[in-house]
Amino acid sequence: MDQPKTDPVFSPALCRAARGYLGWTQEDLASHSLVSRSTIRDFEGQRHGMHRSTEAQLRLAFEKAGLRFTNADGCPGLCCCSSATA
């Protein structure tokens, strides 16, 4: 039997929440992640999905700022793992 997927989910809502927690604008996230603001805008506005490599760039930017994406008991969320801010 296959194990249930436990990788943290990266959704438009979690992206907005992470930015909000850090006080980042879409432009700030674009600068930290090297992903265009229009790609971030379209993803957060649910206009289209995101390539895995682009998602990885966004996650890395948030992780460098001290955030982690979680999937505890199938409930996606965020946690602050350090006091690092950008």
C-alpha cells in the first residue's frame, strides 16, 4: 500500500500568507526569489499553476527568511523556524 503524500503543499493562499507574515510585497518576493512579479501575481490570483522549479525558488526565498511549510495531519500551514527576516 502506498504511503500518503506528506510533502508540504504550496498553494496560492500559503504563498500570500507567507508574504503577509514577512511583510513582503509581491515585488519583495520577486526580488528574493528571482521569480517575476507577474508569475507570482498570476499564481496567487490562481490564473495558472507553477512549475516545480519556480515553486522551489519561492520556497527557498521563504526558507531563507525563516519560514517552513508544513503538512501536519494533512493540514497545510506555515511555521516560523528562526528569527531571520529579510
